[in-house]
Amino acid sequence: MDADDGEQLSSIHRQDLIGMIRNAEKIAAQQKIHVELMEDQLEKLQSELSTRGGTGAGKQDVHEVVPLLHNNSVHSLHEELSSLRKENMSLKDDLEALKAEFGDVKGTDDRVLILEEERSSLESALKELELKLAVSQEDVSKLSTLKFECKNLWEKVEHLQALLDKATEQADQAISVLQQNQELRKKVDRLEGSLEEANAYKSSSEKLQQYNELMQQKIKLLEERLQRSDEEIHSCVELYQESVKEFQETLNSLKEESKRRAVDEPVDHMPWDFWSRLLLMIDGWFLEKKISTNDAELLREMVWKRDGSICDAYMACKEKNEHEAIATFLRLTSSSTRAGLHVIHIAAEMAPVAKVGGLGDVVTGLGKALQKRGHLVEIVLPKYDCMQYECIRDLRALDVVLESYFDGRLFKNKVWVGIVEGLPVYFIEPHHPGNFFWRGEVYGEHDDFKRFSFFSRAALELLFQAGKKPDIIHCHDWQTAFVAPLYWDLYAPKGLNSARICFTCHNFEYQGSAPASELASCGLDVHQLNRPDRMQDNSAHDRINPVKGAIVFSNIVTTVSPTYAQEVRTAEQGRGLHVTLNSHAKKFIGILNGIDTDVWNPAADTSLKVQYSANDLQGKAENKEAIRRHLGLSSADVRQPLVGCITRLVPQKGVHLIRHAIYRTMELGGQFVLLGSSPVPHIQREFEEIANHFQSHKHVRLILKYDESLSHLIFAASDMFIIPSIFEPCGLTQMIAMKYGSVPIARKTGGLNDSVFDVDDDTIPPQFRNGFTFLSPDEQGVNSALERALNHYKNNSRSWQELVEKVMRIDFSWDSSASLYEELYEKSVTRARSARSRV
Ligand SMILES: Nc1ncnc2c1ncn2[C@@H]1O[C@H](COP(=O)(O)OP(=O)(O)O)[C@@H](O)[C@H]1O
């Protein structure tokens, strides 16, 4: 509107100015004409005057009149003229000024044009704004409907929230009911267990009663017989005297025979390495087709019996070439008798060459213990790139190619032999493009299922092609669980049928289940095996479960402690397999692991600063001092208790309770050393932060790595050892700790419950009490045991020392556990033999 006004004003002003100019010009023109007319009149008058002045007489008059006239009119004319001129001049000036003003007006015109353009652009912008206004008005109307809807929704949400609150309340009630149910379930399970035991006890006491009656009858008979024989005795005395003579003669002949037998006694002075080397040499000859199956079998048995003649033969041909050596050995292949069982372990771990956890310790410890008891024990392992090769003696590749089936074709394998801890070991190196055991790790690869199903099949193929006739094939954990179905489905029909299968599950948390189709790669029939009573996973029907397969297909199923064997038969700890275990309960048993006392013996442990024993504990104190110095901990107080912990840092081990124990020990005035590492990144990070926090602390140190020799030092140096596991199938560290005089503080679960008994528990016979235990897996639980232990240590040093000596003397060797395995093996083999002979 302003622009319009301006424009209007300026156009009026302009027109006025033009009008004024035009008027001025008109007036100027008229004035000019007027001036010209006046000038013409003036000229005419002048010429008239000059004419009149020429006549004489008359001139005087005229001169008199004319000058008057002339003077007046000319003067007025002049005045008129000059005023006209002035007027004209001022008009000209005005004209000039008007022209200048006109020029300004023209400039104004241009500005007006620009303003005009601006106005039109403003106009279009205005239109746009109007449009937008219209749109936003529409939006506003929509918004108000939305607001309305929103309000409605809000009311509904509030209503739902109320319902949710109600539902949560009900769910809480349901959970508490569920928990009560679980408690009840547990109680029922326990009662069932007790009932079973009571039944067993009842039946055995009934048998005992029958037996007593029988015995009494027998005693009666014997008494009668005794009376009769009294009478006979007299007559016999004579005979006896005669017999004495005869006996003397027999005795002499027996002495002779015993002398002869002594020559055939097993050679005990040769180390196990020697016998294993002999065995591998014979197997090598057989696989390289240099000796026959029969000869190999006979020679193996001689080695197995530690026969003196085969030892002599080896000594005799030490310097000879292979051909002569074979000839010497073949001369020995005369008749021989069987001594013990032939046991072959197929496993993914073996300490110390390929150890990740307790499984490795079991394979070696049990293997050595069985070997000592007179059984022939062999181990089959994958040939990992990351093995401790320095722990293998006489490692060599056999000149033979072992072909085994996988994914529809045959793959070549290289077979290596070597001796580990005195045991003969076969290492299988697959020539498969997957480079299965060339990963720098034992486990944790994306294709573990493939890697270990391949290995299980190749291991059986090796036994088959080597013509072995084992009594027991013992497989471990899900990695070699495939052996059980492979043996019965594929190898027993081929002729490798002498064996019973024993499967040991070291931890039911790891079951290796996979999509069913993956089972076909190793040659198993998916269709036949993916069934609820065979290998089908109990919670996912399109998956197969190798551990379940081994439970179903093995003759003996064991786990690593009696308490864990009970625990895994419940829904909570069986991880889905409790149903399977319960339906195969007859062949399922828990046997507590032992520890390898050749490796874990403070009196002979070369990793220690000073060796020591229960009879002389001075060395233990020196090791404590040494580790404090080594780790930069304070040594100011010799009596300050040191708590140790060596573990994989995984949830099973109660990592949050370990963390709590570190801080609580510090508060109670103790020192804490943790050695451990975690495959779980966030746990590893969390402990790295704690380690950094205590980096230069005087009383706490965390070493986050795997370090075998440091572990020996910590066991020896610590006064107490904490194991707050959430669940623990067996656990070895509590036993190792005790062997080294470190008193265990442990949660009552699995194998810990079978090996650690509380010093304050009156229900346990005093001779078995050996540590501090707690039941509830929480901080209060840890505190209660930790505080009791530290108080005992501080306030009763005499009694503490007695406790240390006592725990060091407990026998945790493999001897008793190996004898239980031996018994299981023998029973199973005997059953199979009698079944075969019946057929
Ligand atoms: N960081 C470590 N460094 C050295 N040895 C370790 C470490 N962590 C665990 N170990 C050893 O591994 C074995 C653990 O066996 P066990 O107690 O049965 O637990 P798991 O088999 O569940 O790991 C023990 O011999 C223990 O000394």
C-alpha cells in the first residue's frame, strides 16, 4: 500500500511539473512574441520619428512633442521591456530549475520502476504466503483431529497400563508359585532319590537276612561236619605224616618253578616311554605293511605285558637296521596270553600337549593310572598347530596315508605318532581344504562341528585300518561324542566290533547341537538319527545333539563327580538332557576325577622356588615370600593371609563372586592373587579394569593370562584358595590346592561338594573335614566362608597348620578313580563277552 501511495503521489507530482513546464514555456513563448511585437512597434516608432525630423519647420514642433512622447513611451516601453526581460530571465531560470526537477523526477521514475518490480515480487510472495496460510490452516484443522485421537489413545494406554499392572502382579504371583513348585520338585526328586536308596537298602538288607539264614544253616552243617572230621583226623594224622614228606618234595619243585617264572615276570624297571616307543614302532611296521596283523597283535600283547624277551629283543637290535630289527621281533611271536584291557581314548584335549581345561588333565591322568594298573592305553588326538610340541617325545609321521570319508568323498590324513607323559599317542593331520586343526586354537571356531565330526570319523578309520581290537573306546565331551553312533552304525558292521563304548561328559553346558543336516557330512544317516529316542535335540526338533547321541549309543556313560551326576538329572542343570539321562540312568554314573600326582606334587615340583611336603612346611612360606616379591606385593607381614584363585573367567565359575571376594579379602586384611583369562570379551575387559585399578596395589594382583608354571607357584604360595562356582562338574583346582597346602573355600556344588567338607560341619566325620564351604551363590555366602577362614587362620595358627598338613595328605591321585573306571570297563566287557558266547 505504501508503494502504491508513493507511486500515485509521484505520478501526480510529475504531471503537475509537466503542466507547469508547459505553461511556463507557453508564457515564455507568449512573452517572446510580446517582446518581438514590442520591439517591432519600437522600431516603427523610431523610423516614424526619424522621418518626421527630416522636414524642418515641422521638426521643431515634433521635436518638442516627440521627445515628450518619445521619452515617456520609450521609457515605459523600456521599462516594460526590461521587466519583460527580467521576467523572461526568471522564467528561464524557473524553466531551468523545472527542467532539473524534471530530471530528478525522471530518476524517481526509474526508482518507481524498480519499486514496481519489487512490489510485484512482493505480491507473488504474498500470494505464496497466502497459499501456505491456507495449507497450514488445513493442517491446524487436521492437528486438532489428531489431538483428539491422541487423547483417545492416551486414555486407552492408561487403561492398558492398568491392565498391565494387574497382569504383572498376577505374573509375580505365578512366578512365586512356580518357584514354590520348583522347590517342591526338588524336594520330590530328593525324596525319590532317597526312596530309591531306601529301596536298594531294603532289598540289600532283605538279601542280607537271607544270607544270614543261609550262613547259619551252613554253620550248622559245618559243625556237624567238624564233629565227623574230628574222628577222621586221627586217621588222617598218619596219612599227614606221609604227606609231609611228599609236600617237602613238591615244595622243592615249586621253588624251582618259581625261579623259572621269575625270568618271565614283567619288566618293571623300564620307563613307560620305553614301552610306548616299542608299541608305536610295532604299529608303524604294521601300518606300513611290514608285519602281518597276527604278528602285530602278538607283539603288541608282549609289550602290553611288559615281556622281558621283547625288551631284550629291542636292546639287542638297537644298533641294527629296520629289516634286521623286524626279523628279530618276528622270532618272538610265540604264544602269549592277554594281561589287561586295551583302552583307546579319542579326545580333543590331552595335558600338557593340548590342554584347555580339566578334560586334558583327565585324559592324561586317567590314561597313566590305567597304564600303571596293567592296561594297554592309547590316545588319539587331532594334530593341532598350537600344541606344546616340546612335550611330545619321538614325534614322527608314519609312511602311510589314511583316507577317511567326509562330505561325500575321501580325504587323505597324515598320521603322526609320539609319546606324551609315557603314553602312546596318534595325531591325525587331515589334508582337508578347511585346514581343520591349523587355526591357532583348540576350540571356538565357527566350524567346530565339522572339525570334530571329521576327526571322530578319521580316528575310527585309523583304528579300523590299524587292525586294532580294543576292549574299550573311550570318547569325551561333544567333540568326540560322534564316535558312539559312528562306531555302531558304520564301523561295528565293518568288523571293528571288539569294543564297548564309554562316553564321559565333562560339562553338560556344552552339547554341540547343530542343524540336523550337518550330521550327514561324517556319513551318519540323518533320517535314522534325527529321532526323539536317538540324536534329536530335546528342545529343537530340527537340530541334532551329539551329547544326546553319545548317551543313547554308549555302553557306559559317566560324568565327573557323583553330585554332578545327580544335579544333571534335574531340569535346571541337565540343560535339556535330564530326560535322556533319566531314561538311560542304568548306565550313567558319576566318578570323581583325580589329579595327576606326577605333575602336582610340591615335593618334586620344579616350577617352585623351594619344594616342600606335609612334614616340612618351611618351603611353603618361602614360596609365599617369593611370589610376593615376584608380583610386587607387600611382604611386611609374614602372617598376612594370601588367598589364591586360578580359573577360566566364565559365568560358571561365579565371576561376580570372585570379584566380590577380591574386595572382601582386602577389607578383611588379606592379600589376593588371581590368575585367569576369559574367552568372553566383556568379562575379560571388566577384569582388565580391575587389574589396572590394582596395578601397583600392595595386597591385590590380577594376572590375566594362561600361565601353567605361574599356576604352580600360586598354588604353593597361597594359604587359601577360593572356588565360588555357580556349578562345577568336578573341579580340579580345589584338589590341587589341597595337595599344595592351600585350604579350599568352595561353594557346595558338583565335584566341590564331593571333595571339600566344612571344618565346622558336625555332620561330617572329623577326619574328612578339610575346608570352608557355603551354599548360596551370593555375596553373603562368600562372606560367611571367607570370614570364617580368615578368622581361623588369624586366631588359631596351630590348628591352621594341622589343617594344612591334613589336606596335603589327602589322596586325590587317580588310583581310586581309575579303579572305578576299570571296574566299569571290566563289567561291560564281561557282559559283552558272555552275550557273544551265548550267541
Ligand atoms: N589362567 C590359567 N593359567 C594356568 N592354568 C589354568 C588357568 N586357568 C585354569 N587353569 C588350570 O586349568 C585346570 C582347570 O580345571 P577345572 O578346575 O576342572 O576347570 P575347567 O575344566 O572347568 O576349566 C586346572 O588345572 C587349572 O590349574
